[in-house]
Amino acid sequence: MSEGALVTEVEFELPKGYVDGAGTLHRRGVMRLATAADEIYPLKDPRVRNWPAYLIVVVLSRVVTRLGTVPEVTPGVVEGLFSEDLAHLQDLYNRVNGLAPTAVAVQCPECGARHEVEVDPLGG
């Protein structure tokens, strides 16, 4: 990849995984960067208007483009995620879309001092 190239998709692995109706476990997937439409159009959804907490369900169903062999990631699929997996995707969404800084704990190999540094979540 060339320097400065925009990464628009990121692969992920869910901590627990989504179990479909046939009992198949799906853990690996792909999330794309959100567009303005991904955050605006769900606000018109009656489910979101009646229950604002549902917004993340609709948004994630728009930006998660692949989850294992699930044919389509719908709000119903997102509703079926375990809480830990939903939190994982919310965190990933915030990081890849620049909505939250990513910090990691590091230790200086010379003096042993520990501190946190911010890193690019997409490795760019």
C-alpha cells in the first residue's frame, strides 16, 4: 500500500462470535468506514426515533459488510450479537472513524518507565 493511501475497510474478529439460526458460529468480518449517510439516514428510521439507543444497531448493520458467511448483516443480525461483541464493534467503529483516540500501554526498554501512546488504529 502506498504512503497516504486511504484504508476504507478493516477486518475484525469478534471475541465470542455470532451464532446464526443453524447454529453456525461467525467470528471474522469486515467493517468499512462510515459515510455521512450512514450516520444521518438511520435517524429517519422509526425504530431509532422511538428508541435512540437503537441507532448503533442500524449504523453497524450499514457498515459491517461481512460477517463470516452470513448472507447480509441486518439490524436483526446485530441484535443477535452477544453484548461483548456489540461493544467490540462499537469500539472498532469509533476507532476506525476517528471518533476515539487509540492508546496503548508501552514500556521504555532503557529506563522501564511505563506510559500510554496514541496509535493509528489502521496502522497508517
